[in-house]
Amino acid sequence: MKIFSAFHRSPAGCRRARSAAFTLIEAMVATALTTLVVGAGMVFMDFTSRSLAGITKQSELAIKASSVMEFVSARVRVATFVTNDANGLTLTLGFDDDVTVDSNGDGNKYNDTNHHEMFQFRNGDGSDVSVTDNVLIYKTNAGGTVTNYLIKEGVRKVYPATNIFSITNTGKLRPIVVIRYGLMDSYSGDRWQSIEVDSRVMRRN
């Protein structure tokens, strides 16, 4: 009588057990394929996240630029006087505070200049190139100390020699204010998104 151990395997069983295991080459190939798939997935996720961040930032910049331009345009249209400085960094507007009074005595009650407002581009470090600290401000009183920040960072010139504010059709009844500037996102994660604004507004008064 022969007694077999419960752990005893026949030679055929051993061969089947050995054939069911992975060889070193197979394990290496499987690891390489897994690494490739995971790496491709990570690259895709990074690309997708950057694209979504860029689209979101572009929308934010467009909304900000649009709201600022609507405000500047509204003030220019009702102004009685417009001028800019030699560098094209400051736009000064004059307004008639009381259309029932002819303050300047020219026979017209609607075109007086009783107070001035100001829009101005400022760079914080003396350089227009480093946009992080470049701002666009607005003063309800051009000579006053109260400053309102329309855009707190990222403002830039479209081209180094291009004025932010310029005026055409000068000497005519209704001059045209040209406003050109760019907005730039300094965050590298969304690949430094930017937008450019080029608008023309006619003074109506």
C-alpha cells in the first residue's frame, strides 16, 4: 500500500504549475506596457487640466476687459472734453455738472467743463514689460487722492511704442478716443493666457 502526501504533486502537475507562472521577460513587458498606459493617461490629464484652466482664464480676461471698456466708453460718450498726455498713459475727461447753467459763457449750457475725471495706466516698478504690477486706475476727481483700481494686475501695452490712450479726429466737433491695451495672466500653469483690447469711442457732447 502506498500513501501519498496531500502536498505531493505528480510530474505533470509540476509542469502545469511551472507553465502558469510569468517569465522575467513577460513581467518586464507587462510592466513597460502598464507604465506606458499610466504615463499616457497622466499626460492626457495634464493637457486637459491646462486646457480647461486656459479656457477659464481667457473667459475671465474677456469679461474683465469687456466690463472695463463698457465703463470707459460710457464716460467718454458723455464727456464734454477729452485729452491725453504725451505718453498716451493718461486719459482726462471733462464733464458738465449742471446742464441748466452756462458756466463758460459760450451760449451753450451743455458743454461746460466743471470737473475732470482720469483714467491712467501705471507700472509699479518703472517697467512696462513686467506686467504683474501694471494696473489701470480711475479717478472721479483727476486732482484728488482717491484712486479706484479698474484692473489690479496684468495690464500691458499691445506694442512697446503703442499708446494706451490716443485721440483722433482732433479739432473736429466730436473727437474719437482710441483705447489699446492687453491683459496677461502671469500664471504659467495655464500657459500665460492673454487678450488684447482695441476700441474706439466717439465723444457725443
